[in-house]
Amino acid sequence: MHTLTLEGPGILKSVEAAEPGAPAPGEALVRVHRIGVCGTDIHAYGGKQPFFTYPRILGHELGVEVVATGDGVTNVKPGDRCSLEPYVNCQKCIACRRGHGNCCTSMQVIGVHTDGGMRERFVVPAHKLHPSAELSYEQLALVEPLGIGAHAVERVNLESDEFALVIGAGPIGLATMQFALEKGAQVIVLDINDGRLAFCQKQLGVPHAINGLHENVLERLAEITGGDMPTAVFDATGSPRSMMASFDYPAHGGRLVFVGLFQGEVTFNDPNFHKRELTLMASRNAHPADFPRIIDLIESGRLDTNPWITHRGGFNDVPQLFPTWTNPETGVIKAMIEL
């Protein structure tokens, strides 16, 4: 069975691996058809991903087909097309007991902490599969990254007509924008890449864009918001410089959400933070209920995934293509691996 293994930073190899065994009770054997490449994969390739060890089979944004099921599985059947919810939680810890399984104390994300879907077939917990009779495998592979944005927006209880700033126009930032727009917010995107800013405005309909390299960010935010500043700020960059600068952007009484992360510490000026009574949040993964909700939004046409895929590659070509996908100059929004 063909498998792509990240043996170390910058070392992605195609290898032959043994076929998976039959699914146990509660499990399903799936065939992988589409794999989305995300920032986590790119950071792991670059040796900059927290909570990561090598070697690892990457791949957690997946569109899969059910091949066989173990005893007791009722939510899916052979032939079903599914999105995979890759967050395997213990269902027993304090977080899980309180409905926060997305930040389980012993979280194992498929493709990050355990081996993922950059292979032809593998066995997964069946209850983590979310079927759709209408969506393509490509659309199903996009449900997980959309879920990251959906959860981030839910964290702040975003209201209609709020000014919401999203920093970083990569896939997770785009997902956050999609759901902020769906809530009716006045979305502002901040990035340093004119191509990505144009994409956000033309393809997603984001009304306001700021290039942090060429514009004074604080002045532009004040101009756009009538001097009030955004009441919700999402940093999806994973850049320490950006994340620490983001403390200056929220309005008094505003909320700041770190959707991205990096290996290191965040510092900020406490009086500046305290006088505005800011709320600082982290946002990790997504909830199980986000997956069927997003599938329904795509099926109904309220979410359009067509603009997302800018690059595609066949499974056997990935070791040669992957380094080019890590280069922002190539204009990658989302690369999709086809099996």
C-alpha cells in the first residue's frame, strides 16, 4: 500500500506499507480519495509544529469512502462518502465531561499526534465519520478546516454588524472569515500578501482589507470602524510577532482569539490589556456538531468551497510538489492531494 511518511523536517518519502487489518467493533476501514494540505502539515514539514514527533504520516483533512465496518457500527455503511473528524478524545477527562472534547487532556489528532490519511487505506473510529450523499470527496476534505473557523467564531458569540478583524489570510483565516460573514459581521482582513487580500475581497466578499506592510494598521482600523476599533479580533497567523501585536487592535471590552499557535511564549503590556478589559481566548479544533452543520451549509449552497482549491497534485507526485506548496510566493490557498 502506497504511503507518504514525513521522516523528519523536509523529508517526505513515498514508501510501501502493510495493508490495514479488518476493522474492530466500532471501527471502519476507509479508502482515502482526497487530502487537503493545511498549515499544520506545512509547519510539521518545516520542523515548527508544536506537539509533534517524527516519523509521521500526515493528513487530517480527508474525503474518504467507507470500505468495511466493524460490529456495532450504525452511523455509516460501505460505500458512504464521508468527512473525517480527526480529533480522538478520551471522553472521560474534565474537558470531555464538560463538553469540551476538542481540548481533551489526552487529545490525539489523526495526522498530527497519530498517523493520518496520506495513505490509500486505514482504520478509523466509525463515530468520527460524517457522511454526505451529495458532497464530493474534495468538498468533504474541506469540512475539517472550515470547522476550525466555525469553532473560533462560536468562541466569541459573534453578533451581526460587529466589526471582526481576521489576521492572516491562509486557509484557517479564510475559514474564520467565512463564518464571521455568515454571522453578518463587518469583516476586516489583515495580511501582508496583496494576492491573498484580493482573494478575500473578490472570492469571499470581505468588505475591508489592510496590508500590514504598506499601511498603518491602527490608523486604518480606526478609519474603518469610525474610531471604535474591532470588537472581535482573530489571529490565525501562528506568528509570534503578529500575535503579540494583535493585543493593540481590539476595542475596549473586546475579545481576542488566538486560532493559530507557535512554539514559544506570548507577552503583552498588561496595563494596555487591563484598561480595556479584554477577553483573551484560545480556539482549538472543532466540535463534533460542527461537521454535520458545515456539510449542510455546503449542501444548501450557503458555503461555496469552489474558490478554495488553488493547487492539486497526484499522490505519487507529492514528495516533489510539497516543497513548492510551502512557498507563499506560489499563491497557494489550499492544495489538494488526489488519489
